[in-house]
Amino acid sequence: MNNLNSVTNEQLAAIAKAIAHPARIQIIRLLLSKSSCIGGEITSEVGLAQSTVSEHLRILKAAEIVTGEIEHPRVCYSLNREKLLPLLDLLQQIASSQVTNDDVCCVSASDTLMCK
Amino acid sequence: MNNLNSVTNEQLAAIAKAIAHPARIQIIRLLLSKSSCIGGEITSEVGLAQSTVSEHLRILKAAEIVTGEIEHPRVCYSLNREKLLPLLDLLQQIASSQVTNDDVCCVSASDTLMCK
DNA sequence: CACCAATATCGTTATTCGACGATTAACGAA
DNA sequence: TTCGTTAATCGTCGAATAACGATATTGGTG
């Protein structure tokens, strides 16, 4: 038993929800490519209003996917990689799972699936 | 360059959004544990109204994360593992990324982050 | 054909999300 | 202390989401 089984559906859904927006994916990729914190550079990069980007950052911070450290007058954002691990675990488990015929109630016959 | 870079923010967000609900995570885990399709068994397992579960299944099918094959009078659901790979790729890239000091504008000094 | 079981769809309601502009807050610098 | 810069918060609006019960659909069975 790995740690995945102790993670609730709610926790996994919350992680997914926090990243379930194009702007937030963009921010995450930006932080990934820069390897670290960027200030209001994020706003100009994302191309939405400052208040909107701030709201997306608030959501990511609330989910603890990014952290913000105050410089002045800027804020320094970083990815919190550990927070994403439970979702990564689930997806890895899905990707690596092999379907055995015994477990399957549908077997492929030619190009269609037939249920036993 | 891996295939991740050719995936848009919108596509990644759409995958995350499709799984960003506790009931849908539960369905995915159920399909993973059974390795294959279950009919209306999903409804009783999830504990929501039949129409609600049907809607969640519709969302998962629309995102091509599950497929439904009609038996009768049941429907046979299966996970489409490939569809989740782009998000898995992103999360793996994040998890495996190492922060080098050159890329970082914030360096940790004792227990706080200081920006250069 | 009439019926039955399993799903899907529809209509409704309450809640949440996403975006924006305007305002406020924080705090270093002049 | 006043100013300027940056980020956070507020208020609002329209759109999307989630849930349910009721109804429709589908196709095999008697």
C-alpha cells in the first residue's frame, strides 16, 4: 500500500480543481520554466487584468501549489512541488495499470468491445 | 523536447477540470480498482442520484477519460488511460525539476526566503 | 406489441467561477 | 510624511456547475 490510498477523493479533486484553468496552467508552466519566483511579470505574461491574475494566484496559494514570498514592492512566487504528488501518484497508477482479462467484463472483439 | 510542450494550456486545464470533482475521482478510482467496466454499479457506489452520476459519466466521456460501451441494458465503462498522459507528463516534469540557484531569484536563508 | 430495466436527457434551483474596474493596503524611497 | 509601485481585495455581472426529480429513450424479453 502506497500513500495514494490514504488520500481522499476530495483532496485529489481539490488539487485538480486548483489547476483546472488555462491561466493557472500557464502560471504553473511559467514558474516551472523560470524555476522560481516572478513578480508581476506573471500578469503581463498571462495577458489578463492584474486583479484577475491575482485571483488565480490566490487560488493557487490557497491550494498550496504555489507560495508567495514578499520582497518589496514585489512578491516572489514559487512552485510547491510536493503538493502535486498525490495527483501524480494517481495518474501514475492509472498509466501503469495493466488490464488483465480476468478483471475485465468487456473484451475487444475486432474493433468493438463486447461485454461478457 | 518531449510531447508536453505541444500540449496547450487549454488541453491540460480541460483534463484537470474533468477530474476536478470528488465523485469523478471516485468513479476513476472505481474503474481503476475493477480494471474495467461497471454498469449502474457505479451509481450505487457513488451514492448520488442516478441522474447526477450519469452527468458525471457524461463529463468524463466528453473528456474522453472514460469510454462507454453498450451492453444491454447496461453500459460498460472503461478508463481511457492515454487521455491522462499529458497531465501526467506535466506533473512528472514538475516533480522531477530541480531548482538551480542560477534560475532562482529567491534563495532560502535559514527558514525564510529572501529575494536577490 | 407491451413491458421492463438501465441510462440519458430535461427543467429547475442554488451555488460557484471568471473576469473586470475601482479601491485599498503595504512599505520602501525621496 | 508624502509619493509611487505593486499586489490584494471588493463589488458586480454573466456564465458555468452541481444536484435533484421527472421524463424520455433504448432495446431485449415475454
